Amino acid sequence: MSNPIITLTTDFGTKDYFVGAVKGRIYSELPNAHVVDISHKITPFSINETAYVIKNAYKHFPKGSIHIIAVDAEWSIENKHLVFLLDGHYFICANNGVMSLITSTFRAERIIEINLPNSESDSYFLYNFVNAACHISRGGSLDIIGKQANNIKQIKEFKPFINDEKNQIIGHIIYVDNFGNVISNIDKKTFNDIRKGRKFEIKARYYTFDKILSKYNDIVNFDAEIEKRNDDGKKLILFNNDDFLEIAIYRSNLQSVGGASTLLGLNYRDTITVRFFG
């Protein structure tokens, strides 16, 4: 039987040696490990961004996977290291509130404060996180890792505001992806439950949308000759793969033409307003 997958999500970037050091430590402890990178480009110390990435990524991995979340991971008396058993997965992170944003749907089965023999709680997170992950991967008991944790830090999740008349949703941008697409906290179910078949208008800063596409290239007129198409750079709105309302620029590139975040001036926590009428 193969070892469970160990995933890595960090704010380390790719310039420095930190990601390589983590992987080296894992392979030193567990030569047959299966290590998968989720992301190393989380905005430094951004707990909300981390939660968005993890929440939408982990469910694609098999049950029993072990997810190391190394964002704001330095140990302190207020930021101790924890293991969560949640939805059949193990999450190893600091007590910085990230799991309170991920556990809004599922209740954690176990929460353990890491206290492994010879652990170095007051030093670099590497030892605690990797040692715990490798212990779990070998089939080790959570009871060996440490004791039941209390006082889990809570962060309030941003939720869309719905007015009493049920004709308006006010949401916020919670994530900007690699293409510069901006993702809001307005999900498809909430949108449809409030809409009830009515017409709508979506406003973000100075821009208005009255049509939600099913996919990015729905903006292309494929009946037109290729040389007469001029779709690159057009703005659009759709529900993304995780069913959150997203504003995008067709075939955007932050390194050249820009994306919705730069071209439309939309940033984290900016407001998106949906109005229903008719």
C-alpha cells in the first residue's frame, strides 16, 4: 500500500530555498513519499487567500491525504502548531485561523496540538509540520503527536449581504488568481436562490454586467472569420469551476496585457453588487 499524498501550500514563493528544504526534509524522513505542490505563491501571511485555495483544492485529493499549510507558520504561544482531521483529510498548520475558514462546511473530527518527541516548537515550523506529516503517513496515531487542542483561533468569514427586500446581494472580492481574474464570495446557489428567474445587473466599480457566461470563450463569436475576431481583452463575468462569481478579461495575461484586477482596478475586498428587478 502506497503512502498517502502529502500536499504543500506556502507563501514561500519559488526564489528561495524554503520549498526545496521542506521537500528534502520529507524525503529524508520518508523516501517513498508522494509530495504534491498546491501553491507556493500565496500572498505573504494572507489567511483568507490560503483558505480559498485549500478549500477548493483539497477535495480533489483522495481521502487520507495530508495537507501541510505553511502560511504564517512561525510557532508562538498564540500560534501553536496543530493537526486537524477533517472530511477524511489531515491538515497541518498553525493556529492562525485558517482552519476556521475551511471548517465552515465540515466539523473537524480531531484537533491535536503537535508535541512530538524531540520536536522544536519554538523554532522553524519545518520540524513539527514535516515530522507530523511523516508520522501520519506511516499510519501513526494522532494521540502520539500530541494532545487535544483547545482555544482554536476563529476568523469571521466574509459572507455576502442580502437586503430585506431580497433584490440585492452585496459581495466582496476574496481572491485574485494568476490571470488577474477576481473571484467574489457570491456563490451560484445564493445567486439563483435570490434571483428567482428575475433579470439582474452586476456592478463592480465603474463596470456593469447583465449577462453571465457559462465559460470564458462564450464571449467569442465562432461564426466570424478568425481574422475578424477581436475578443482578446474583453471583460466578462461567469461562475468559475468552484461556483463563485468571477470577473475576468478574456485571454488575460498579467505580464503583458493585464487582467481584470489591473485593467478594471479591482482588488481584494472591493465590492460587487448584484441587483435584481422585473
